Amino acid sequence: MSGAFAVSKYDPFARLLHWLIVLLLTAQYVVAWTMPGIHRGTQPVGLIVVHLDLGAFILGIMIVRLLWRFVRTGPDAVEGTPFTRGVASLTHGLLYLLLIVQPAMGWANASSRGWQVTLFGVNLPSLLPKGAAIGHTLGDAHRLLAWVMLALIGLHVLAALYHHFVLRDRVLRRMA
Ligand code: HEM
Ligand code: HEM
């Protein structure tokens, strides 16, 4: 892996986006589980607005990140068996996917409630008409997927720490 042209680290922009998402997502989970329960007729005020804005921002950053991932493909694969490498790329792929799908479902649910979603004060289009029945299902899926994503993040972080403290290899430093 240390050939003359081997790339051994994620580029600075990819690292910035990775840690920015860690920060934003941590805040988003705290806000989501602190904000008042959302029911029929709830008005989007206070922490609920923070949740919508932060979520829209996360979606925006993830789109940039995904595009960047296609431009700059990341460093060489780490050592490991085909199985562990497969689990790692599957986990990363699912995290990318969930970080797009999860905010999109929240947005669709917000639209079905007739709520305006904004990004830096700019109105975003409605994904569903007000009252759309599927909005309810998407809201349920949004709450459920939050846990699925958290489990994947847990697996991902444990793997990073295992690499660093048990295997003592350079995997964590590639993203640090
Ligand atoms: C990755 C980003 C996001 C995460 C991790 C997340 C997480 C969560 C969680 C955990 C809940 C459940 C709160 C509870 O049980 O009381 C929730 C509810 C909700 N979120 Fe998000 N959210 C994200 C993005 C968004 C976005 C972008 C929007 C809209 C623009 C949004 C709109 C909503 C709405 C409307 C609910 C209430 C759903 C319902 O109960 O029917 N979320 N979110
Ligand atoms: C909100 C939580 C997190 C999310 C959503 C997340 C997501 C991701 C994704 C999608 C990748 C793949 C990057 C790519 O190939 O473009 C990645 C890589 C990586 N993450 Fe995270 N991450 C999170 C938290 C963490 C934390 C807390 C650590 C460290 C303890 C960490 C360490 C790493 C490392 C070392 C890599 C590079 C793995 C490799 O070289 O193949 N991540 N992360």
C-alpha cells in the first residue's frame, strides 16, 4: 500500500465533511429527542424548526459529499480480508444512502403536514401535497430509520476504535 502513487489518507475536504456531519448529526439527534412530540395540528416552532433547518442542511452537505466522493474516490483500500473490507464498504454505502433518504423522508413528512422547509431562509419545494396519506407512513419510517442509522454509526465507530486501539493500524488516521 505504500507504493509511490498510493494514496493513504482521505483528502482534507472529505475529512472536513466527514467531521462536520458527525457534529451536525450529533446535534440533530439531541434536537430530535428534545423537541416536543409532533402530532396532528402541531405548529412548527422552536426546536422543531431547528430540526427541520438542521436536517435540510445535513441533506445539502451530504449531496456535496456524495458528489465529492465521485470526484475524489478516497484512499486505497485498507488491509483486511475480503469479508471485513466488504462489511466496511457496505456500512459506508448504507450510511451515505441513509443520510440522504432519512432527511428526504422527514422533509416529505413535513410537507404533508403543510410545513414549509427552508435552507438558509430560502424556501424549498414541497415533496408532498398537504394531507398526503403517505406522509404518515414516511414519518413512521423516519423515526424508525433514525434508530437503524444509529446502530450503523455504532458499528462504524466501534470498528474505527478497534482498528486504532486493538489492531493499531492507520485506519483512524486516514480520516483524522
Ligand atoms: C439526518 C437527519 C435527520 C435525523 C437523524 C432525524 C431524526 C429524527 C428523529 C429521531 C425523529 C423522532 C423524534 C421523536 O421520536 O420524537 C424525527 C422526527 C421528525 N423529523 Fe427528523 N431527522 C432528520 C432530518 C429531518 C428533516 C430534513 C426533516 C424535514 C425537513 C425532518 C422532519 C421531521 C419530522 C416532521 C418529524 C416528526 C415525524 C413524525 O413523528 O411523524 N427530519 N427526526
Ligand atoms: C455521525 C457519525 C458518522 C458517520 C455518519 C460517518 C460516516 C462515514 C462514512 C460514510 C465514511 C466513508 C467515507 C468515504 O468512503 O467517503 C466514513 C469513514 C470513516 N469514518 Fe466515519 N462516520 C461517523 C463517525 C465516525 C467516528 C466517530 C469515527 C472515529 C471514531 C469515524 C471514523 C471513520 C474512519 C476512520 C473512516 C475511514 C475508513 C476507511 O479508511 O476506510 N467515523 N465515515
